Amino acid sequence: MEDERIETAQQFFSWFAQLQTQMDQDEGAKYRQMRDYLYGFQEQCDSILDDVNSALQHLESLQKQYLFVSTKTGTLHEACEQLLKEQSELVDLAENIQQKLSYFNELENINTKLNSPTLSVNSEGFIPMLAKLDDCIAYISSHPNFKDYPVYLVKFKQCLSKAMHLMKTYTVNTLQNLTSQLIKRDPSAVPNSDNAFTLFYVKFRAAAPKVRTLIEQIEQRSEKMPEYQQLLNEIHQCYLDQRERLLSPSITSTVTELTSQNNRDHCALVRSGCAFMVHVCQDEHQLYNEFFTKPTPKLDELLEKLCLSLYDVLRPLIIHVIHLETLSELCGILKNEMLEDHVQNNEQLGAFAAGIKQMLEDVQERLVYRTHIYIQTDITGYKPAPGDLAYPDKLEMMEEIAQSLKDEQKKLTSEASFSDVWLEDPESSNLIKSGSAESLNPRPQTTISPADLHGMWYPTVRRTLVCLSKLYRCIDRAVFQGLSQEALSACIHSLLGAADSITKNKTQVDGQLFLIKHLLILREQIAPFHTEFTIKEISLDLKKTRDAAFKILNPMTVPRFFRLNSNNALIQFLLEGTPEIREHYIDSKKDVDRHLKSACEQFIQQQTKQFIEQLEEFMSKVAALKAMANQGGPKYNLSQQPWAQPAKVTDLVSSTYKIIKTKLPSTLRSMSLYLSNKDTEFILFKPVRNNIQQAFQKLHTLLKEEFSSEDLQIIACPSMEQVNLLLSMSK
């Protein structure tokens, strides 16, 4: 066609169409080839898809079959698990039933063992059987809803009674046989011999291990079951009965023997008897602990009963003791040696402490009673002998003896430092015993004056202080306060009487200084007693009752309303006549101070009057004369008065000065003899000296005002320096 010539348009369009068709064929060949290639893959995929669909159909069929099988298998598994669970529950139920039945099944085994003739409480199987029996009773008691609960509980209780009967029989027989052996042993060992008394403990200690294990089992169960507690109580009672059977005769014999050995020495008897009972109580507690592990109050009851035998012997002796020394020593033994030294912090001596406290109360009561009698007879009712009132003769005699001893000592020693002699009083070392820790003469000094010797004190003072020293540590503080008030009041009353007697027999100065010295001693010696000397007294004030009664007797004094009839007057009496209760306090220490102050004031007044009485009378006349002139009376000239002329005043001054110079040494000598303490003497005489100085000072002022210089030379009144020099000997 290439050779053909295109001559027309139709030919061109035909050629172009062919060319275009050929071009299209040439270009689409590779695409057709790819298409055919892809068609092949498509056919393969379709084939694979058909295979997959076929496989899915097979898998779906397998899944349905699997689900069917799985469902069947799960159902079977659940059924198996349920069967296993039911099997386990049945097994547990069977075991639970078997366990519960085991407690009931033990009844036959326990009964068989308890009824066996070869059973013994000491056998190895008894304690485990007892434990099993306790478990069965506890289990059945905690399940009252079980069938036949009452029947089995009663049967087990019967078994428990049999077991406890065996334990009780064995324990009681062991204790009783032991006691019988000790009582029936060799008659050479009398009940109160030391050998037999020792055997009472040795034999029991040797037998303790036989029953201790069994008793421990009972004690362990006593808190859980009342039956065991009752059994333990019975064993306690049996043990204590056997101990009492053994000890009671022995203790009674021993106490009787101690009483015969110390018949006259009550203190030794109390000390030895109490020491014996202390050992008994301690030994009994130790022996009890060999048998038992838990305490019982019955042991203390037994020991109190045994201690009562000592109390029964000692009490009749105590209530007949009359000496305060013995009673106070007994108080010290019971209170200090026994209660404080032995009983304190010792639980084993509780029963002993109860008996000792009762005995101590009896001794204290007896001591208080005898003290009341002693105060009435030996202090209030004391009748002084002539030698008791021989003041100042006895002081001067003792001073001479002291001086002679002092001179002899100077001859025997070459040391000048030993110029002072200590005078020993035989009563001083024993004046205060265990009743008081303080000394009766705590004031230290290098020499003892005769007035400070205990033996030179007035007997009632010495007795009062000795009595108080013995009571101080023996009785309660409240009781001591009452007795001390009574004793001190009686002592002060006796001192006042003795001072009056000395004043009548000798001089007023002797009586006053005697009273001052002994009141100082009382005040000094009661200071160490750390207690109040105050007591409260209650009294009825009947003043209102008396006034109301007078109104009834005198109707005119009754108000008009109450005078209508006698009943109204009686009503007024009931309303207004009620007595009042008044409380007031008595302080013996203040009473001593009050009497001491009064005695010192009387001494100061008396001495001042003795020295300057004339001078004070003169000054009183002058004061009266001045008072009259000040009130409008006539003017006066003192030097022209008959009693105030210079010559008269000269006589007055010289007489007063002479009296002071003459009597002052005697007064100071008496003060030194009685008081024997420079400080006390200075304090007591200082007001007298001040009064004398003031009187002369006033006189000097008056003379300068009223008299001329010539008259003053005539009067020649001593200067204040001369007066002070004269009085300086009192310092």
C-alpha cells in the first residue's frame, strides 16, 4: 500500500485510518500481553480463593464439631469438680463427726482405766487420762445442743469424781500416814524436843515430791473447773490440819518452857517467844511451798491460830506489868525489833504481824493506863522530902564537892587544859533508854554545874521527862500529846508548889530561881520531841440553859407573849436554853513558856523592888507633887519639902547605893548557883539592871532640875559611870 499513491482524500483518510489502526495495534500489544499475564494470575487467585473457601468451610465444620466436643468436655469437667467437692465435704463431715464422736467414744476408755484395779495416780497414763477427761468435759459442756448432752456430761462428771477421789485419797493418806508416823515414832522424842521439831519439817519435805506433781495438776485446773478448786481446798485443809496436829502441842510446850525459863524477865520472854514464832512462820511458808505453788489464806489463818498460843501466854503477863520501863521496852521490842526489822517487807510474816500488832496494842494500852496512874501518884501526888526542897544547900554542897574534885584533879595532872571537872551522875547515862533518841541535856558545855545534874533536878521534873522519853517512841502521836499535856501540867503544878515551899523555908529569890531553872529544863528537854503538845477539849456551855431556867423561875423577865401560860415559858426554855458545844485547845509547851515568863517577870519585879524600892517611892512622891501643881495646885519647891531636903535625899541615895552594893553579889551568886549559864543569867538580870540605870538616870535629871549646885554637892548622887561600874559585875 506504500506503493499506492494517494490521490484522493478518501484514499488519504483510508490510509490514515489504517495507519492509526496499525499504530494502535502496535502500542496495545504489550498491554494485551500484560493483560493476558494478569488474567493468568486472576485465574490462579480464583482457584486459590476457591480452595480457601473450601478450607473455611472445612474449618467451620471443625469449629462446630470442636464447640460440640468442648461443651461436652466442660460439662463433664464441672460434673467431676462437683463430685470432688461433694467428696471433700463428705470427708470433712465424716472427720468432723469422727472428731466429735471421739470425745464421746473416750468415755468407755476412761471408764475402763478408772475401773482398772491396777490404776495408780502415780502411773504414767494417769495424767494424760486426766487431761483427756478434762478436754471431754470442756467440749461437751460447750455444746449443750448435742444429742444426749446431759447423759454424757453426767457420766463424764462421774469419771471426774472417781479421778479426783483417787487423787484426794492418795494425797490425804500420804499426809495422814506421815503425821501418824511422826506422832507414833520413838517416845524418847517428846513433842517439844528440838529433834522432834526438826523431824516435823524434814519428814514432810522428804514426802513433798510424792504429791507435788499431782497437786500441781490440780492447781493448774483449779481456775477452770470448780471441782478442782474444791478438791484443792480439801487438800489444803487436810495439809493444814495435819500441820496443826503436829505443831500445836509442840508450840504450846515450847512457849510454856520459855515462860518458865524467863518467868521474871518479860522482855527476854517476849523477844525469845517472838523469835521462835518468826522461825515457825517462815519454816511453815517454806514447807508449804514444797507442796503447793499457789498461796492460800488458810495458811495465814493457821499461823494466826498458832501465834495466838503465844499471845494467850503473854497477855496475862503483860496486863500485870506495872513498871513503865518494862512496858516501854516491850513496846520497843514489838514495834522496832519485830514489826519494823522482821515483819516489814516480809510477806511470810503476815499472820505473825497480826498477832504482834494486837499484842503491841495491849502493851500500849497498858502503858497508857500505867502512865496515867504514874502521873497521878508519882507526879501529881508526889510529896517532897526535906532533901528535895533543901535549896540552895544541896547546890552549895555539890558545888563544894565539885571544887574539891577539881582541886584533886589539878594535883594529879600536869596539863593545865584539864582545869574543868566533869561530874558524872549515875542516873544520867540510863535516864533515857530506847524510848527516845534525844539526850536530856543536849546543850554542850565544858563543865556540868550541880544544877544541871540529872540527879539534882526536882524529882517530878526528872520523872516527867523520863516518862515522856519512854512514851515518845512507843505510842501514837495523838495519845502521846494527851499524856504529855497531862504530865507537863502535873509537873508544872508540882514545881509551883515546891517553889512556894522553898520561898517559905528560905527566900523568895530561891523559890523564884528554883522555878525558873526547872521550867527552863522542861522547855529545853521537851524541844527534841517532834510533836505538838496541843490537845483539843470539848465542853458544854450551859450559860444559855441557866439563863433560860432563871427566866422560868422569874416570870417578870419573860416577854409578855410567853407569859400567857406555863407551856409558853417551857417552849422558850427549849428554844433558848440549848447548851452550846465549845472547843478549846490546851498547849502544854505554851503553858511552860507562860509560867516561865511569869516567873521571870516576878523575879525582875522583886529584884527591882529590892534594889530601888526607896528610890521609886521618892520618884512617885515627886510625880504626885508635880501632878498636883499641874492641876492648879500650889507651886512647890522640892528642896523645901521635908522628905526631899538635901540631907534626906543624901540618905536616900546612899542607902539605895549601899543596898545595891550589898545585895547585888548575893543575887548574882544565887543566879549563878541555880542557873549556871552566863547567857541565861545575863538575859534574866538585864531588865533589872536597866531598871536601876533608868531610875538613877531619872534621879539625875530631877536633881538637876530641882536642886542647886550646892545641894547637889550635899546630895552627892553617884554618877552614871559609878552606877554602871557597880552593875558591871552582873555582866
